[in-house]
Amino acid sequence: MAMECFGLGSCAAVVAVAAGASACELGKGSRLGVGFGRFCGGKEMDMKLCWNGNCVGGAVVRAGKGEVGAAAASGEVDLVLKEKEAKLWGGRFEESVTPAVEKFGQSVSYDWKLYKHDLMGSRAHANMLAKQGIISEEERDAIVKGLDEIEKRIESGKFDWRADREDVHMNVEAALIDLVGEPAKKLHTARSRNDQVVTDVRLWCRDAINVTVELIILLQVALVKLGLRNEGLIVPGYTHLQRAQPLLLQHVLLAFVEQLERDIGRLRDCQERLNFSPLGSCALAGTGLPIDRFHTAHSLGFTAPLRNSVDAVSDRDFLIELLSANSIIAIHLSRLAEDWVLWASEEFGFLTPSDKVSTGSSIMPQKKNPDPMELVRGKSGRVIGNLTTLLMVCKGLPMAYNRDLQEDKEPLFDSMETIQTVLEVTAEFAQNVTYNKERIARSLPAGYLDATTLADYLVYKGIPFRTGHEIVGKAVACGVSKKVELAQLSLDEFKSIHPVFEEDVYSYLGVENCIKKFRSFGSTGAEPVSQQMHFWCEKLGIA
């Protein structure tokens, strides 16, 4: 019978044939690896994840034409069904959970992504247990060898993921018991899934932040290089989406570079705060066994163990902070995308994206759309939504750990994947746009962009700024009535407004003259912008 397949993206069509069961076809599933059916030929089944169309053990499995590729890199996995087994925690239970509860509670369809960090934590824990004499060195060696073998199987696509084993941790532990027997049963000594999962997540976040920072730097480089290709180009500056003052394009692009630098700072601050180890906190109260939490913390690259075991397993403020930082990145990129979408429109015509980063219309042959930037703008809501989801998960939880916290991972994974993809695409777009210099130059006379510089001229003449503001307003009104620019007013017309005007007023009018007059630190003047560009070229290693 046709089976349900839940999630995002696509996975291979998989046919699973179990003993005594008819063939079951799983439909389209998830790029991130979810999807499983409830029954196969009338028999309850559990699922298995397969990479590269390769599934082993239990049911006989045949993979169809899925676009699975290198699963460890792409995140694509397929799920098939498999016979149930007893739970590792099932000693006090007389009945097994229903299929609906099992399906509802499993998280292995997405938390398998933690496998590398789960294995890291288990190796460190096993080494510490041996160091403390809680297990023997021989048992430790058997455990570590088994963990190494599991990692090889996962990365070669030959690991048998099981939905009835619920999550990545129980899948690894059960597989380890299958491989090495009794020594593996000692690995969970002085450890709970409560501290295990948050250890994995902290390690995962630490690595994910490094990747995100690298992508931010690549975007910064792309923006600075875009500025270098357009040195001296003056564009209209806007406030309230109305013409305001002239700006050097380099200055505008560097504004986004500065924002991205603060984004890096927030991520690094978050990374520093999350780099403390919960491992050994157990369920919530710690343990009476003589473990060494400092040993595991340092072996995993943590700064130190978290001081309070209740706090260690129950709090997710580090994830809230990370998703908040991601949301700010998304907002910055959305604003950049909005500018580029507007400037690519016929009404502005300031830039043209290349065909490499544009799409067309299914009905209108003339269309050339900056779709990647529209998606960047749209996906900002998704990232912010992930933050909101996590805030709502955490807001009313009693101490200490609660199963609600299983819901932290999907928004985390999605937020990190989305923000990294958006950064990559934005950098790609920046490398494939051309500013239309003639169109921009033709637009500059409109809007009296030099009015504020004219007010500065009056300050130099000893006129109080507020009085000068009024005088320039009258000059603009005169220009509007005559349908001319300020620079096209005669000196007599200026003097009719106020006698302070002299011939030198014209050296303050026109956008080129305006740019020459800006001199304050951080301003849009040629020299200040040159200093800014030099700073960023040096910082980013741009020749």
C-alpha cells in the first residue's frame, strides 16, 4: 500500500520487504530525512534511515531512483520500516507504546544530524569513566572501537537507523550494544539523555557558528569587491524612501559590511557563552559516582563544566541567543535584498543582475526577476519564526528537563541551514550585479540632494543653522516653482532670498561638490570613504 512520507524536499522511493509483509512503497520524503509509514501489509513496522539508497539489516531493502547523492553532505536520507525491538528504558513497562505515540515521539528523523557530536561526547565519556576506574581500560577500548565502527557505517551509508530507537542517542547506544555486547551497556553510566543531548547540541552549535562566520566573511568580501569595482560612483541616499543626500556607493555597501561585522560579534559572543559542558549532570541532580566533569569538558574543547546540574540540563538560553543572532542577520540581509530588488526595478534601474542570478516568468516573456533576493527577503520571516517557536517552547517550562525541549532541534537546524544558504546566495548575487552608472547619473539632479550642503554653506557664513534651514527651504521652493535645480538658480535669485549668498555658493551645489565637502569621520566624503575601504580591504585580506 502507499505509505505517508513526511517532511521537506525529496528522498528516494524506497521499497521495503519485511518477513511476512507485502511490499510497501514510500512516497516523496524529506531532504532532511523524515518520513515513514504506519503499516506495511497490515503489519506494524518501524522505520530505517538509508543513505545513498543503501539500507542493511532487518528488512530486505531496494532503493529507487532517488536523488540521494552524498548523504552526509546533503542531509538526504530515506526511511523504511523495520520490526520493533524492546526499549532500552522499558524495564518497568508491561506494554509497548502505540504506533501513533511512537511516530509522534521519534526525533531520529532530524536529530541524526548530531551523530558526530554524539560520538565525540561518548568517546570522551568512556575515556573519563576508564580514567576514574569506573570501567576498565579494556571495556573503554571496546567501546571506542565500536563507536569508531558506527561512525564509519554512518558515513558510508550503511548504518541502520531505527525509529523505534527514538533518537540519535538510543540508535547509537543500541547499535553499540549489538556490536560489542556487555561493555557497551556501561557507557551510559553517570549519563542521562538529558545531559547527553544538550552536550551534543552545544558541540553542534559551536561548529555551526564557525561555518556561519566563514560565510559572513565571504559576503563581506563580495560587498567590498563590489565597492572596489564601482569606485567614485555617487548614488542617491534615501530617508523615508525619499531623496535625501548624495552618497558614494562604496559607503552604502560598507554600511552592510559593518552590520555583518556586528553579526559576527554576536555569534562569537554566543559561542563563548555556550562553550560550557553539561556532560555528567545526568538527569538533573548529578551523580554519586566519582566522575570527573572537568576531564570530559576539556577533552571536548569546552571552557569548563557548567556549575549547576539543574541549569545544565534544563536551559536553552544559548539556543535562543543563537537564533536571535540569526534573526538579526536575516533582517540585515533582508534590508540589503530589498534595496537590490528596488534598484533592479524599471522605476529605479540602478542595477542589473546577471542572467546567472535571475529568473523569468512562465507567462511574461520579457521578465527578468531578481528572485534570489526576493527569497532572501522572504526567508527572514522563517528565521524569525524559528526564534519565536523556541521562545514559546521554553517560556512556561517547569524545572528541570521536559520533553518539550525535543522541539528545540528542528527550529535550530532550520535556522542555521536557512541563514547559511541565504548568506551564500547573497554573496553569489553580489558577484553578479552591474550598477547602471549612466542611469544613476541621470537620476541624481532630482530631489535637491544638495540642499543640506547648502545649509552648511550658510553656517560657514555665520548664519545659525536653524535660520539657514529656513533660508534653504525658501531656495528649494524657488527651484521647485521654476522647475530647476539649486545650481541653476542665478546669484540674483539667491540674493533675493538672503543677501549672504556670494558667488562661492556654487562650489557647494551639485552632488559632486557635495561629496567633496563631507569630511567628518565615517561620512560619505571621498577621503573618509577611502579610509573605510582601506580598513576593510586590510581586515579582509583583499589586495
